[in-house]
Amino acid sequence: MERQQTDIILIGAGIMSATLGVLLKQLEPGYRIQVFERLGEAATESSDAWNNAGTGHSAFCELNYTPEREDGSIDTTKAVKIAESFEVSKQFWSYLVEHQIIKVPDNVIHPIPHMSFVWGEKNVDYLRRRYNALQECHLFRGMEFSTDPARIAAWAPLVMQGREAGEAVAATKMDLGTDVNFGALTRCLVECLRRDAQVGIHFDHEVVDIEREGDQWRVRVKDLASGERRDVLAPFVFIGAGGGSLPLLLKSGIPEGKGFGGFPVSGQWLRCTNENVIARHEAKVYGTAAVGSPPMSVPHLDTRWINGKRELLFGPYAGFTTRFLKHGSVLDLFKSIKFSNLRPMVAAGIHNMPLTKYLIDQVRLTPEARLGSLKEYYPGARMEDWELAIAGYRVQVIKKDEEEGGILEFGTEVVSAADGSIAALLGASPGASTAVSIMLSLLERCFPQKVNTPQWQGRIRELVPSYGRSMGKDAALLQEMRSYTSRVLQLPLPAAAS
């Protein structure tokens, strides 16, 4: 069997692998990198615009990032972290664009207001307290709050059209929001890697095994077109295969991966087909999640630009599945069950029975029931203006817990070997938007000696000027970075710089 030597192996050609690959080549141009993707092109699973990724998650509108504490106060910790992480991503993209390392088409990033919208006295009170809490951090300055139906109607006409007079409503609006086509962005990054003679991009290649061999990893790859297999050896492997990451992590056998399981969730959208309706809505409007629903199912009436065309989506509607990928197998969940993660998975399942029931109920929704959910946000919606579209699949992380046995985690988690020689990214939202921060943390964990050299430190600060400093604590730094990224990415300038 053919054997090949390289420095870095990236599994999966989504936003995470593409970001890590470009970062590594900018820091160490001599690295040899091999990328293996099971499908025929980059970013066809979770990174694709139709498969969930789309909002530039910056915590301006996503209510699940600001939970209410038992004492009634609002916890903004996660919102601040995510908002700052998205600013880091914009810095990296700006550097690549400004230095013509990548050529980004016009349809990759658009300015779009991010709104939260609620109704009912209890939710209105929560949104007011959330707004007040967020105003304590300059990351969220410029956010507007209103309970005036006329003002909200001016922001987003569809959400007020046909709504009962006198109903308590509230909304927040942040004009610095964006829509990002992560599928298009990923393909720009992959094309950048492809132009490097020391990088190999291999589509229609499936990784079937990962095994330690001395001080390296042996990755067995199958060419799906020819059926041929070969071994590729490298001292570092990154598993960024979306829902396919967990099975590959378990194959590696590293102790750090034991006990991890996955809970797959499918998704669907309602896609607007009426151009007149699409033209009347220009915002990402997020609401409150149903009781028992996963965070990825927070309803939103969402303006997006996909393949150069403005679209309007509502959803996503979640569902129960046993697939880990949209193009995966119905046996994915069952194959992922091992002795080491059986207890955490069973425990997490017992503790999350309401979630399981919710997902099964979502599968059984009729077209009329889906329209009913849409009408809560757009009372004037008509069934003939919308069609059902399949979204991507997400695998939520299940991990060991000493008290509970196993817990279900929402978000992303990097699992790496103690020696930093292999790492896997598990989980889902807000992954794509925070990819640069996640990959910088991975470099610190897996390449500590390199990261601590003056050469890498200096280069990282060229790529991400705020690196090592907190934009959440330094208002002047945030203003400087937002002015820089807005200029390069052709986004509206923050208020103080206008």
C-alpha cells in the first residue's frame, strides 16, 4: 500500500479546516499540508449557506446566548465572548483581503440589521433587561430597543403586519450585524490553499482509519472514485469533519476522546418564493426558543444572500435523526456508541427526554403547523409563498460528567491529545462565526512552542491585530478594529467613526 509523508493532515474541507490551513500557511509557509474531503467539493455540509451556516453570529440578536439567572439578572458572559470572537474573525478576513491573499466575491459578507423580537409581557420584560445588561459592554453600543409597534414596523414590516393591536411587543436592533456566506468564504480559503504547491486538496476521499505510529499518525484514506487506499503519515492531524468528527476521534483511540458521544439533530427551512415578500424584509429577526428545543432551533426570519441572490428563510425546524451528516448513514449514531461513551450517552438521553420528545414532534409537523409557527413571526404569511427546504445536520456534544453521568453540551468543543499531535472539533453553533478564535486557541494548545516564539507572536498580531488583548475591555481597541474591518470588508462604520 502506498505511503505518503506530510506535515499536516486536515480532515474535512469546511470552514474550520480551511481556516486552520490558511492560518498555518501564513505562520509557517514551508508546511506541507494534505486535505481530505469525503464529498466532491468544499463546504457542502454544515458550512454551506443552505445548511444552517449564514448568520455572522455576534450575539446581537441570539437570545440563547444571554440566559436569565435564577435571581432574574441576565448572564451576558457568552454573548460578550461570541461578539468578541466574531470581531477576531473579521480581522483575519480583512488581512487576507487587504493583502490579496484571498479574493472574496461580493456575495460573501453583507451588512444586515440583527434584531431580537418578542411578544407577551414576560418576554418584553426579559428583552428590556437583556438590552440594559448588554449596554454595560461597549461591544453592544449602538443597539436600539423599542416597545413601539410603529417603530418596530419600520424596522421589520413583516413581523407587525396583521398583528393584533394592543399586543405587548418589543425588539432590539443592531445595525452592525452582518450576513456571511460561509460556504463561499470557505471555498475562497480552500482555493488559496490549492494555489500552494505544498498543499494537496483531495475531494471524494474518505478517511477510514486513524492510528498512532511511533511519533506520527497514520491516516488511511480511500479514494471513492477508484476504491484505492493509501496511508498518509503526519505528526499533526486536525479532524474538522463536522458531524463526521466524532467517529474519527473515537477511531484515534486517544484517552481524551473517551466518553464523548453525539446527539444528531436534523433541520429544515421554510424558504420564501415570493420576490415581493423577500423585498419587504431586510433583517435577521431572532425570537425565543420553544421549551425543550436545542439552541440551533431558535426561530428566525432571516434575510440572506446565497449564490448572489437575496433570500428569505424561516426556521429552522429541528428533527430527530440518526445521521451525523446530511450525506451520512442512518447507522452513524449506532456506530458511534462505544463502551467508553455508553454511560454518558444513556445518562444524557435520560436527562433530556423533553428534547427527544420535542424533536420527534418536530418531525411530525404538518405543513399547516409549520405555517402556524411562521405566522407567530409573520402573521400575514401565506402557504403559497413558501416551500420546504432541507437544512444541514448538527451533532451536539455528549460528554462525561461525574454527577450526572453524561451531559448534553450545546456549542463547540476542541478535543486534543495531551501532546497536541491530534485535535478534533465537535459540536455546532456558533462555530463558523468564531472559527478564527477557535483555531487560534487550537494553535496555542497544539503548537505551544511555535506559538510562543517571537516569529509566530509577531505574525499572529499581523493577521489578527487585537491578538492577546481584550476588545471586550478596551473600547478604544474595539473602535480601532471595527473601523479597520469595516473599511476593508466594505461594511458600515461604527457610530463613533462615522
